[in-house]
Amino acid sequence: MQTTLREGMGKRPATRESSYQWLLFDADGTLFDYDRAEYSALAQCFQEIGLVFNPEHLDAYRRINREQWQALERGETTPGVLKVRRFELLLQSIGAAHCAATFSERYLERLGAGSELLEGAEEVVRALRKQHHIAILTNGLRSVQRSRLERSAIRDCIDLVIISEEVGAAKPARAFFETAFARMGNPPPSQTLMIGDSWSSDIEGAAGYGAVCCWYNPAGLPRPAAPMIAHEIRSLRELAALTNLSGS
């Protein structure tokens, strides 16, 4: 029987040792192995339309996709446009005469089946849920994220899921975080910890709202000068110690 995500406050108040009521996780690249799911979905779609899939195609798609999501963060496009436009540009770049909308539908279906987690993610989330409410805050597309989350090994650990396409605003917009905090019951931002790998959407957005931020930076990239953040980690397993620190 399929287990559904638990939307709501849950029953686990933060303990006296833990100052964070809520842990807010980004999904792709923080909990989920998005690169693996993306590669698999693209390779399947290329095979289905009779095209050879090679590293140059993957590089081109990732560049185009990144540019489209950055445009979404800036409010310059919409999820509905983005999910087709990126394949229009990709197919044009490789000279393939194929319907981008059909390709997009196939891709999203296969991407939604890619529920693999990053190393340590299940272990860490299951340990942290004993003392914290856990939410996932994602800019992903609704059909993909709902499917992946329901298939994932941590589906029973999540109290709340906020998806940009559902709320009509994307991280880092303040409106996105206003909706998220309202659905959490408006906890003090200083008692929430945002964990994400994207500096522009996760960290800048959450910090602008007043939440405590933890940058998940497995590649060891240089940290931007602003905003100031409380924590930076290379491994998700480092969270166990951080969540017992003061959130002030």
C-alpha cells in the first residue's frame, strides 16, 4: 500500500536540546540525486525517439535547463513555459525535428520515477525527524516532485511539502517563503533551519525571510560574501551536530 506524505504540523515538538522547530530541506541536489535521475530520464527519451544520447547532449541540456530555472527564479518565465521551452532549445541545438511538448511529457514521466536519494540522506532524515518537523521546499515541477516523493524511502518522514508550481511563487521570492511559513503555522524564523545546495534560491531566499541557513556545499565552492549564514556543510551527516546548536 502506498504511503502518502503527511501534510501538516505532525506530532513531534522540538526537544529542549534542539532549538529548531522545523528543518527545511531543498529537494534536488540536497536530498535527491537529481543528476542521476536527470541522466536516466534523458537517455531513455533519446532512445525512444531513435537518437543517440551522448555527453555533449547532456551538457547542452544542463546549460539550457539551468538558464531556464534562473529565469524562473527572476520571475521571467513560468513553470508551464519552462518545461517545454528547454526542450525546444535543446532539440533545435542538435538539429532534431521532434515535438518538444511530447518530448517534455515523456521526460517528466521518467524523471518522476527517479527517486534515488543522495548518500546518507535517508539515514539523516530518519534520525532528525525524531526531534524536528521536516519540510521540503522545492522549485521543481508538481508532477515530478509529487511522484518522486511518494516513491522515495523518506516519504513517511516528511510533514510538509511546498512546491513552487503549486503556490505560484518560486524560491527565492518572499511570497514562496510566506506561504511555506504560513503552512508551518508561522514558527519564528529563528527557529527554522533551511538546508539547501543552491545559494541563489535556498540560501538567499531563506535568509531574506529571517530563517537560519545551512549551505550544503559538497563540492567546496567558494562561499559568497552575503548573506551571512550560520552553517556550511560538505556532508548531510554533519547535520546531526548542527541541529543541536542555538538557532539564534
